[in-house]
Amino acid sequence: MEYILHVLVLVGLYVTLSVSLEILAGQTGLLSIAHAAFYGLGAYTSALLAVRLGAPFPLGVLVGMGIAALVSLVVSLPSLRLHDDYFVIATFGFQIILFSILNNWIDLTRGPLGIPGIPQPSIFGWAIRSQVGFVILAAVLAIFAFFVVELITISPFGRVLRSIREDEVFVKAMGKNTTWFKVVAFAVSAALAAAAGSLYAHYITYIDPTSFTVMESILIISMVIIGGAGSRWGPLIGAVVLVTLPEALRFIGLPSSVAANMRQIIYGALLVIMMMVRPRGLVGKYGFGR
Amino acid sequence: MSQLLANSLASAAAYTLVAVGFGLIYSTARFFHFAHGAVYTIAAYVSYTVSVYFGFGWWLGLLCGMSSGAIIGWAMEVAIYRRMRRGRASSTVLFIASLGLLVTCQNLISLVFGDGTLILRRESADHVREVAGARISEAQIECIVVALVICATIWVFIHSTKWGRELRATANDPDLARTVGVRINRVVVIVFSSGSALAGLAATMLAQETDLHPAMGVEVLLLAVVGIVIGGVGSVPGIVLGILLVTLLRNLAMWQLAPQWGDAIAFALLIVFLIWRPQGLLGKPIRSATP
């Protein structure tokens, strides 16, 4: 039972992550491989504030979100002027740089040693200690993220984002400042990812840079793509499928090292198959230009 | 300082082979074939299996490494990318598929060989010479010479042969090339096979120094990407220059600042170039797979 609850927390985390990436990749058509970096940024900010300064969890989350949004400006402003393929490469570059900072700025982050002893969260007196408590918290976060994306999707802002995805020149001709729209989408997406990071940090109570690598970014983008970009449910389905499917593998009795590789093989293979057969994913509406 | 130069040259030589293959694939097939990193890794492990595990010696291992590289690259193009291109997949979709291939292959290697580091050595690698105050091994010298010869050959090939013309035409404007009788699919498949064979060659040569682990391809690939972007995607001399620059800068940073900052500096250089001069030092302006 504990195990199932743990999986549920993971589902909540990854739903938040994939749904936040949907704003950028699905609605605006910007394939960013830097998402894990913002996830990590939120986790580290929250962890450092809690461990070094004793800051309460809600403050850590908010500051994490703020910092992620600010850093997203550093990433988005230079990258957004780049053509399709090169934008992706630029986000790749930023992911590597941000990971490198987390891994090498030993004075601040303790590098590969990670940050242990992160206190479990308390929100205005409600101390979350049990597995059930974390499931509730993860669910709240996921629902919140979903709500934000839903709001964006049905709003005029979302409509402009989708138009940018389909034909940016046209949108500019209509007089919209497309760069502003894209920058805002990026910032919101990064902030939500950071919130997930904070929850992750306080749940596992230990973080190190290896949770926030390029591979993690690829995993999150896989969830969006396999579930279906451009749809509100796509990333959600993608997250649920990609988190629970490999966990189900454990019950077949594979040794854990094999299981770890098998899950990644499944992600990779699903990605290739999807791109060959149905780039817009299971329930998505946007096939990345296909 | 000259030691830094020597080491940089040797590794740059291997990276260049990987980057040239990758760059030619990008010019002709018009997407970033990130699975090139997987081809590199697979080839290295095949070399290892043949030369160390079965004990057939280094040269046979090298041959098998190159061939397996070529075969895998060929298979990826024919079984996967070509089909997707027929369905008019965009460069982004092809890229995502290549990411999937990369992840799958890397984990297959991990599954079969484990995550630990494997060693691939041969005797001549240890004979060290002194050149201009730097210590350099015979293997490193071979690496540099081989890379130079191959790059020069490729450059001559591209610019003076009929086939080279077809390649340039494909890179320039595939639809127009098709109308004058260039068989795009054939050009692309040849580029994939030979580019992948080069990756296999580089992998085996470099594995003597860096040892093998499942993630080795990704590291090299990322450096190759940086080199290509700053040097200029469509131009072989550009790629050589770009790789030299990034390798030198990275090693310099690792020497002067601290070993762990190498990657960050390399990618900072990438970002600078993407903003300032996305076509690279010697490249031509960018275009995408779909108009």
C-alpha cells in the first residue's frame, strides 16, 4: 500500500511537470529540453532555503518559482529568436549549463554530494508526515498546475500561443508582440516545474544533481509527446502511463537494475514508435509541424 | 601549454570525425540525428567485444566497430527516418525520434554490458614520444593523422567528384536536386552509413583513452554539436575549426578554472554563437527540413 501511495506521489509530480511543459511545447510549439533544469532549480532553492535558513515550505516554493521564472528569462530571451532546430539545441545547452552549475558550485549546492536532511513540509501548521499527506499535497499541486494550464488554454492568451505555434509571422502581422507571449509562457512553465521540484525535495528529503539531468528532461518531454501535445489531457495521460507502466514491470520480477534500463527502453521505443506513427501522441492535437 | 595543445589535438581529432558525420547528416537529411551518439557507443562496445572479450585483437575490433557503426546508421535511416520522411515528418519530429533511439540504444547497452566502465587498450598506445615539449602517445599521433587524412579526403570528395556535387545539391535544395535527377534517398543513406562508420572509427580510437561506459556517446555528441554550430554546419573545414576551438577552450577552462567547468564553458560558447552567429564561422545560413 505504501508503495502504491509512493507511485501516486510520483504521478502527481510528473503530471505537474508534463502539464507545465505542455504550455511551452504543446500550446506554443516550443520544444524545450531544459525543463529538468527548472525542476532542479526549484528543488535546490527550496532545499537550500529550508536547510540553511530554516525557511518554511510555502516560502521555499514561492521563492523557487520566482527564481525559476527569472532564470527562464536568461534562457528564453536569447533562445527565442532562433529557428526551430536551433532553439532546441539552445535549450539543450542551457540544460547542460544549469546542471553543471548545480553539480559544480560546491560551495552552494554541495555538488554531487547533494543536500540531505531536507525537512518535511509544514503548511501553516499542517505538518505533512504520512504518505497519504504527501499524496494529497502532490494531488493539490497537480490539480493546481492543470488548472493553470486549463486557464491559459481557454483564454485569449492561449489562443495567441496556439496561433504562434501555427504561424508566427501571421501573428506578428496582426500586431502582437510574439516574443512577449513566448517569454511569459516560458516563465509560467518554468515556475510550475520549480514548484514540483520543491515538493520533490521535501518529499524525498534528499536531492542531488543526478535527478535533474538531460535524461530527465527527455523523460518529461516524452510524457508530453506520447500523451499528446496540444491537448489538456495529453500530458496527463502521458505522465500517468510513463510513470505507472515501468512500475508495473517490478511485479514481473525483474531485478531492479534491469528494470531501470527496461523503463528507459520503453520510453525510448514508445517515442520512436509514436513519431513514426502518430506524432501528435495518443490524444494530442499538435504534431510538431508534421 | 604545449601539453594542453597536444592533448586537445588528439581528442579534437576523434571528435571531428564524429562531428563531420553528424554535420553531413544534418546538411543532407536536415535534422539533428542525436542517435549518432548511440551509434558511437554501440561501435565502441562492439570493438570491445571483438578485441577484448573474444580476444581477436585491436585491429579486427576496429574493423568491426566501424562496420557495426555503418550498419546501425544505415538501419536507422532505412528502417526509421526514411519512412518518416516519406510521411513528411518535420525536422522536429525526426529529432524527437532520434532522441528516442538514443535513449533506447544507450539503455540496451547498459542492459547487456552493465553500467560500469570497461577498458580497451592496446600496446602501441603506451609508447610515448616527446614533440615540442609535450608528451604524446603513438595512438594519439595516429588519431590526429587519420582524422586529418579523412577530413581532407572528404573535403576533396565533396568538392571535386560527381557524387560530391550530388551531396552539395541535396544539402542546398533537395527538391531542386530531385528535379535534376539526384537520388536523394541514395545520397542520404550513403551519408548515414559513412558518417556512422566514421563515428565507429572515432569511438574505437578514443576508447583507448577514455574507456567505455554507456553514456559515452552523449558526451561526445554534445561536444560535436557545439563544434558544428560554432564552426558552421555545412562546411567540413568549418566543422574542423569549430571542434578545435571548442576542445581547446574546454581543456583550457578545465586546466585554468577547474576540471568540472569544462562542459559549462563549452556550452556557454555554444549559446554565444547561437545568438551572435548561428550559421557558425564558416557556414551558410540555416534552413529547415520543411519549407
